[in-house]
Amino acid sequence: MSMIPSFFGNNRRGGSSFVDPFSLDVWDPFKDFPSSSSFSRENSAIVNARVDWRETPEAHVFKADLPGLKKEEVKVEIEDDSVLKISGERHVEKEDKNDTWHRVERSSGQFTRKFRLPENVKMDQVKAAMENGVLTVTVPKAEMKKPDVKSIQISG
């Protein structure tokens, strides 16, 4: 017998508190947990839509991974002329009462990501495209006006 104590109530051999490493019993740490199908799929939101934000000399480019979503399920908005808002919703798959769910890892529900944009962008020229589950939002930059510099003669 092994000298490893059983902390999980695996007391199968006449009162012994030790685990037999050669036993054919397989300990299932999840057997007392509710099955995954008992969790409400409607209440689990898409935790985080992963977004990359890079700046090029011409624009700010946002790329969001939104696997399984159609462009009709995603909204891109500009709030207060300074905040880019990407939101959407993944709907729950229709459940058949004859199905037995073994694992539910794909989330459903609403998500929202917001980004405060710098002042040097052209809000009226924002473009968005979606391809293969990747949303690309391009926010063109306004040309930075170079400050007027006027030389002043120094007298003296």
C-alpha cells in the first residue's frame, strides 16, 4: 500500500486511510461537481475579445479575434468623437433535449471593448472589415500640422 493519505474520501479498503496505487479504481476529481450542462450558457459572456492595436504612420489599426461571429453580429461605433467601441453577441447554440453535453468551453453572450483614441485621427474616415473571424478597424490619422515658426530678430 502507498503511504499517500487519501484526502478525498477514497476509503475503499476496510477503514484504511491510504490509497492503493495498484487499485483499478480511477479517482475522478469532478464526479461530485455539477455537470457542465447544468451551468447556464446564456449567462456566460465572451470574457474578452482579444484585440491588437498598432499604430502605423498613416493610421491606428485594431484587429479583434471574433471566431464564429458573422459581421451582422458585431458593431463598430465611435462614441463622443473619441472612443472606438467594438461590441457584439454570440448566441447560444440550439440545444436538443436528446443531446448529452460533456464539455462546454465556448462562451456565449455579449461583449464590449472600448478604446480612447488620440486627437490626431480622422473620425469620419474609419473603416471596418471582417474576414475569417478577424475584425480589422482602421482609423486614419490626420496630418499633424507643423507649428508655424517665425524667427524674431534680436536687437541689441
